[in-house]
Amino acid sequence: MIKTNKSFIVEDVRVFLQCFVFLCLFNISALSFASPLFDVHLHYNQADVDSISPVDVVSILKRNNVSRAMVTSRPPELVKKLYRQAPEIIIPMLGVYQTHDDKPRWFKDAHLPERLELELRKGGWRAIGELHVFAEHRHQIVFKNIIQLAVDYDLPLSIHADPAVIDAVYELAPGHPVIWAHAGTFPYPDLLADYLRRYPQLHIDLSVRDERIAPGGKLSDDWYELFVKFPDRFMLGVDTYSTSRWKSFDRVANKIRNWLEQLPADIAQQIAFDNADRVLLH
């Protein structure tokens, strides 16, 4: 009977130690999971205002430990209102659209560069974008004028674009910082590596590419290798392109944190925060 009790004690100790180790690992993971993020791709548009107030936006960001957030809006004055709510968090990006209808035709608006410059003269902007530009429109004069404004005011450009558009930008503005939204329209690691080698000031925003980067939650080998080769060239974003996206912010942020935790800690830190902080705030 005594022998049996000793067996129980040994087994209990073994189970206790297993649980203790698990809890330690869980706590380490939880600490990593809670690391601050710098989100470089958020929208706060007129369609969002009725259901999500500036106070709500700040609450969502703080709940997800997003300590910096670059936000654009249509019309542009909305992001200034958001900035006044939380200037320590919100990084204003000057949008080029007044309404959703401007999105497919902005490059035909000959007066747009003038309006943008009037806004830029007021100050307070840290970037211009998001510009939706595709190969057939890359030589439009309005686009060229906006590139020149970005150079004149020393502001990064956030561009949703084909690879040919990136080439066009760097023909006009060699060495200018560009943030390539969504890892481009053809987000293949080999192609991205080629462009990162070509253009040292090109940075890649990974928003809305989580399933491609980590299908089923597991970071793919080719993306892992890309991040390890170019750890200083990637940034994160949830991309609140609709009101429903704001409402699912927690879920998307968790997916991002999941694949970040599968990277070496120093590389995860660069992608999560440091790269955006360097390009946008220094």
C-alpha cells in the first residue's frame, strides 16, 4: 500500500512539473504576443464615422497594443480629427481621395496636386497615400506631380500598385522611400526579393497577406527566408478598408502576431515596429 502511494506521489510530481513547464512557456509566448505593433495601413473613412467614433478607434488600437498607427481617410480631414483624439498614437497620412468614387479616377483630376499641396503646407502629415495605381496609368501627369510633391515635402509614398509602377516611381525619384501596400499585386517572395535588391528605399507593407504568409497559421518557408534576408524592409498593417474590418480588428491582429512569433525575436521586432518607426518618424 505504501509502495502504491509512492507511485502516485511520483506521478503527481511528474504531472505538476509538466504543467509548470507548460505554464512558463505559455507566459513567455504571451509576453511576446503582447509586443507593441506599428500599423502602417489603416483607413478611417466617412462610412466608418456613424458606427465607430474616434474614441472607439483609439480603444481598438490600445486593446490590441498598437502603439503607433498610420491612418489615412477620405475626406482627409477625418484623420486630423482622429489625431487630435490620440496624437501619441495616430500618424496622419494624407489621402488623395475625397470620396470612394475618386479611387478609380483620381489620376484624371488635374487639380488634385494643387489641392494636396495646399493641405501639405498646413503641416502635420507624415506620408501620402494610399494611392491605387496600375501599370497602364503609371505615366499619368497627375501621378508624376504627386511623386514630386512627396519628394519636395520629404514624405514616403504608400502605393497599391503593380511592379511596373514601382519602376516608374524610381525612374522619377531614385532613393525616395516607398511603402508598397499589400506586398504588391503579385506578392511572390522571389519577385519581392528582386525589387528589394533593386531599390534600397523600397519597403513592403504586408497588410491582407496573412493567409499567404502563413497558410493555416504556419509561417511558410519561402516567406521566412525572405524576412530573414531583408529584416529591415517589411512593415505590418491590418488595413481597415471597411467598417467590418474595424470590427474584426482583434482577430486580424491575432493572426499577425501568430506568424510574427514564428520568427526570430529580433526580426519579429523589426517587422512589428522598428522598421516603420525608422522610416516614418525619424
